Amino acid sequence: VDSSKHPQAGYQSHTLKAMFAREIAPSDIEQRCEDELLSSSDGEQLPKKSRRHWYMIGAVAVGVGAAAALVRAAHVAPNKGTEGNAELVTTLAAETSCSGLGSNCASTKCCKSGGKNGFQCYAKNENWAECLETCEPGVHEGEKEGTYNAAGQFVPAKWSCDELGARGAPDPCSAPGEDCRQTKCCSAAQGGSGMTCFEKNENWASCAASCEEGDWSCKTLGNRTPYAAGCGWAGKSCADTRLCCNVGFSCVVKDATWTACTQT
């Protein structure tokens, strides 16, 4: 279109290009429509009807610009909550929770550190396995699981004692009643919570809550073992306690290998 013969058309083309070339702030639209934008390229003032037309175009342009900005923000701005959850899941997935003494290790196939030689996950049957220091195939003393035969007699269940996974590491600390001169610490897992390794003489030391001098030198070897909290902390395993220490956290099962305290 020849802008010299149709000044309004030339103005329209020029204005639209300017609008899409850069973002126009909403506060600038009214002033530009009243002052600069209502004049043609050769200075001729446009009629009032055209003014109303350009007010409408300006409003549409502002709406389009705002919508585009929202779309860009939605794609660029990170969802902090999602990132936090992803980070939490990644952290939990990177760790492995092993079973404690007396708990079922059929799914974890590993045992926490403990015992003089470490605990091994031994299978009883396809549904139960337990962390023990040793295991003898057959019926274990005190077995309460079993079936009744045709004569009505109770037949205790037998242990296969198949080894699941690798043996765990030995307990680095000593149990009460053991010589703790070498370890210089008391095992909370074996009843040593709140105890200190006290020296009797150069040949013996043992874990106790307190010590009276006399036959004992009562020299402390290492630090007192703190009492177990009885609950898990945020992001840590709660497989044994089933409780969480932090307010607002719950003990949640992620999968067969990980149970941890997560915020709810």
C-alpha cells in the first residue's frame, strides 16, 4: 500500500512493527496514543474514529505482551518445591538402608554393623530372614512358627540358613561385660547406651554407667555412649524405630531398600 496516498495505512504498518520489535509497557500506551502515535508519517492528525481504533490495538498489544511474559516465566522460573523433592528423592535413593539385629532382612539382604564378627542375613524361608552372627539349618530353639500334622502335633518351622548378601562389618565398640581396652567405646546396639569404658587395670576395662574407685582405677577410655533417640532424623533411615524426631516428618517407605523420615 502506498503510504503517501493512505497515510493511515502507513502509520498502522509502522506502529505494529514498533510494537513487536520491543515490549511496550502498559503505562506508555495511553500517552503514546494521545501524543505521538495519533499522527501520520507526514504530520497529518488522524480523525477521532481512528483514535478509538488505535486505543483498541494498543490494549490488544498489551494483553499479548503480558501473556507472552507469563509463558516465558512459566518455562524459565524453576519450581523450587519440585527441585527440593527431587533432591530429596535423589539423596534417599543414593543411600542404602540395612536391617538391624532381629529385623527382617529378606528384602534388604544386608545387616548393620554389629557383633564381634559382623552379622549375616540368614534366610528362614522365602518370607523371613534375620541378621544373626551364626545360623544352624533346622529348627531353632524357641521356634513358635510351624504347622500341625495329621496327629495334631505342632511341627516347628525349620531354618534354611541360606546366606543373603554379604556379612556386615563387626561392631566397632564393645558390649557390656566385654573388654573394651582396644575399642575404647561401648556399643549402643548391644546395650551400652549411656555407658563409658572404665579401666580396672592394665589387663581389663569394661563398659559401665559409673565407676567407684578401689579395685578399679576408673580411668575413662574414650567417650560416654549417648542414649539412642529412639527415632530417625530428617532424611535418615527410620526402618528400625518407625518414628521421626523432627516435627512435621513421617517415616515413609520408599521401596524395599529404603525407609526414611520425609516432610509431610
